[in-house]
Amino acid sequence: MTGHQQTRAAERTGRPPLTERRKAETRLEVARAAVRLFLAQGVADTSVEEIAAQAGISARTLWRYFPSKESCVMPLLVSGIEHTAARLRSWRGDQGVSDLLSTLAHGHSGSPEGMAEMLNLVRLTRTDPGLRAVWLEAHREAEPAFAEALAHRAGLTEPDLATAIQAAMINGALRVAVEHHAFNAETPASLAAATAEALTIAARGLPA
């Protein structure tokens, strides 16, 4: 099948072409390899060559996907953010805030292993400036997508001040909830519960 045929088939099924799916899979494999090495020996003592070897690719190929070793973890960080954007896009005008909170807090069906992997990565962002910058960049890139989804629900052609602020509140609440849960391992509440609480606080707005 030619590349054009793959694209046409993907358009019919709603799935990305095989080459794009393979690229996404490779990026995720690299991210997981990077996290394993960062946890085992530290970010500073991990080289790009080691990450590439763990992922089963060459260092040259890795550089085509990522500009730095810290940025290798981006695919793991954006998965939950992409889920949130999709949920916001599916939030109907006849649904209330409680419906949104429920889907945002409980709709993500990641595996326990994947969740542990992501939380371990977030813990690393607390002490490593490079990973912290990648974590914050992931959320910075997510905010416009959140705002566009909220604007669409409001019947706007583009975000206004209100939807931009709402997107920032949701974005900040999600980031802080994940960090709070990751940084406080003794907290008995689940990540879903922490997320629901953070979003509820954000929905209430500022105290009088």
C-alpha cells in the first residue's frame, strides 16, 4: 500500500496512517526508556545513547524525534492532557459542571503500570530543572486547546477572555492535583479523587 493509500484508508477509519502510528509508538517507547533510566541512575548520569539503546533505536534517530534528553519524556506527560482536551470537546451544552468534573476525573482509563510510570516521572520534575521545564511546557501547550474546546461549547469562533481564564483554571487545577498526589505518597486518596477535588475548588472560584 502506498503512502497515499494509507492516508486515504486512515481517513475512512478515523485512524492515523500506519507510519504516523509507528512514529507515535516509537516516541512512547523512547519516553518509557528515558523514565526507566532517569529513575535508575538519575537524569544527569543518563546519556542520549543509553536512552536510544534502551528503546532499540539509534541515537541519530532519537535526535530526529526529540531536541534534548529531557524532552524525551514529553509523550508520557501529554497523554493525560490530551485526554482532558478530548473530554472538554465532548462536553455538551446541556451538561453541567458536575458532568464535566466526573468525566475529567474518572474518564481516563490508563493501566496501573502506566499511571505509576507517569507519577514517577512527575516526581522527578520536582528536583530536575530540565524535566520541570518540559512538564510546564506540556501544560503551556495544552491551555490553548482547552480554551478552544470551551469556546466551541460556548458557540464562539475563538476563545474570549472568559474561556481563556476558564481554560487556565482547569489547566492549573489538573497540574497541581497531579503534583500534589505525586509529591505526597502517603496521601491515601486516589489520583482521581485528588483531581475531582482540585477541579471542584477551581469551579467554585475565588472566595468572597
